[in-house]
Amino acid sequence: MDSVCLNSIVTTTVLVHSKGRNQQPKCRILRCNPLLNLSSLDSLKRTCSGVALELKLKSPSEKLCPVQVVRIRCDHPQNADLPRYYSRKEKKPFPIPIVELRRAARDRMKNRLPKRRVPPPKIGLVIKSLVPVAYNVYNARITVINNLKRLMKVVAVNGCKWCNEIHVGPVGHPFKSCRGSKASQRKGHHEWGKAVIEDIIVPLEAYHLYDRLGKRISHEERFSIPRIPAVVELCIQAGVDTPEYPTKRRRKPIIWTGKNEFVDADESELPDPEPESPKPPMLTEIPYPEVEPPSSTEETVLLAEETLEAWEKMRVGANKLMKMYPVRVCGYCPEVHIGPSGHKAQNCGAHKHQQRNGQHGWQTAVLDDLIPPRYVWHVPDVTQPLQRELRSFYGQAPAVIEICVQAGAEVPEQYKPTMRFDVGIPSSIKEAEMVV
């Protein structure tokens, strides 16, 4: 039986004991070619540049014939599982468990540790060192959107007409994973159509706050306050100035008069603010009628690499901003609020929202809550469609990464484990059944 496994030994002979001590050991070789019927090695060579085959001959013993060994090595890390999928009936876990938070609070009280210095955002100030980071995140988001609009002219992206699942490739995948309306009548099959940019970059919006330390938004104000993309709101609170969405900037820290009450400090005694240095230019989105596809293959590759760089810059910069500017997310639905405490709008429609009167269950957000990565199936070879029986051998990656990879860009190292570059894909169903 043949099986391919990384860092494992594949033996291609059968050992037969000899009948007597003085007789020579007898062995019957089943296969002369050690690489026979190991066609999945070809898929490893295509996807993994560090595959190396080593043939070793072990010294024969008294009762054993020589053993021929094939060892496969790969320089990529082992395949990793995707983040767990939570159904609508489950609540999102806290980033830090409640038990650990209580234990840390008890340790601080027991050891009487001094209080930490209050960060500037909690007293109404802006961290000047993070202002360039906010502009970089803002421009990186626009760059990703504009480049994806151009790449989608040459890379086919399909979207299901009944659910929110998408697939990057000329033909949709054959897996029965549709959870949309009347999915039981279609037996879980998808009905594929052309996808748009909103299917790849999730349009996650949040309320724009003129004063991030002001009163919480009430239920009656839910329609009077504008909603903008959550990443843009985070950048505005971190120092990005936009004429469309003004925000309050303080030059002196606030003065607390109670537990939840404060007054602004008198800034009339301060001198006039110095003229600010010229700020980085802010990019704008390209309208759909003005989008043009890349003119050549080299331009497509450069565009894909630029998109990957902007994607990583946006995620890394947003993660830095979230450490200083609190971001809240509902534990039951995708609603996000940029601010120290969530709003009071009763518009949560998740599971059992009647018991909460439509109120959100706010908790600390993580990066994937602010910038959701839309995971899609990784297609090793665009010319060959995915097979339903080989589903366990395929990996997944965010849609942005898969589009750029199919456009010609190199795969970033942090996404290779989930894309399963170290797993050999059998060439047929018969070979897949032989894998242990």
C-alpha cells in the first residue's frame, strides 16, 4: 500500500524470513520503482518548492533483506486548521477569558500594584505617534479596494446567489455547503454568479462619533447619526481629518467630576496652535466605470504584489490602533462600535435577541472582527477544477490572498499552513482511498 506523508518513511519492499541459519535471506520485491503510484508527489512539487526525496539503503541483517526507503521533506510548516466557525446560535468567546481577568484583578489587589498610566485616548487626546499609522491604514484600504477592482477583471470570482460564500476560480467548487434559502431543495448545491467587491471586502459599518467620549448613542438616535466603514472610523478617531466627517480634537486632557461625568479643560489660555506639517495625501476610490484591467501579465503580477503589501499594511496598522483605541463587537452579531463603550441602539437580530430586547452584548473586538477575512478554497491548479471527493486535501485562504496568488503573486509565509502546501493531493479517487 502506498501512502504519502511528510517526514515519514515509505517502504517499498516486503521482508521475508529465511528458513535456516545458514541459508541466504530471501526477499520478493513487490515494486522495483519506489516512486511508482505516488502521483501525489507531483502536486507537492508544484506547490512546495522545498520537497526533497532521499533514497537510503539500510544495512542488511541476518534475517532481513535490504530495505529501500523514500523520505519526503518540506520546508513549509505543518498544515494548520482554520479558525473555528461559530453558528448564529453560539456566542463569540472573549479574547481573554473571564477567569483570567478576575485572577489578574485579584493579583493586582493582593500585591497592591500601582495603577497604570492612563492612556491619552481615555482623557480625550490623540496619540501623535500613531497619526501616520492611521493615514497609512486609510490609504492601504483604498489601495486594496482599487487594486481588487482591477484584478477582478482578469481573475474570475464567483459568488453564490443564495448565500454569502464565494469562490476564486473560473468554475465554482462542487462542495455541498450552501446554507441559503431553499438549500435543502438544491441538496446544498450552490448557484454561482459573478461576485462584486463587496463580497470580498465585507462592508462593515459603524456609527461616526463627533466626540468619542460623549454620551452613548441612544436607540432614538440610530437613524440620525451617519454610519461609515469601521476601519475609516477607527482612522478618524486616531487622527485622520476628513471634511465629510468632522470630529472633536482636544488639546488638554478632560477633568473628571464623577465616575461617568467630566468637563473639558479651559483651552483659552493655550497659545495658538502651531501650523501643522503637511499631511499625507488621502486616496479615493475609483468608480466602477473608470476601472481598467491590467494591460499585461507583468502589470498583473505587480498589481497583485502591491495588493498583498497593502493588505498586510492595513491589518498590521489596524491592529496597532486597536491596542490604544478600544473597539467593541457584539458577541451575537457582527455589529462593531469604535469607542470605549458600545451604543444603545436595539438593532441586534441574532439568536434569542427578544430576551435581550434587541440590545447588543458588547465585548472587546479582535482584528478579524474589524477586518473579516473571507476564507475561500485554495485552487492548486486553475486548469483543473476541485473534486468533491478530495475535499479533505484542499486548503483555504482569505479571498484577497487567493486572488493575488492566482494573479501571480507569491504566497505569504503566514498563509501557507492554512493553504496546506505540505499536503500532497492525489490524482484520483482510488489513490485517495489508499492514503492512511
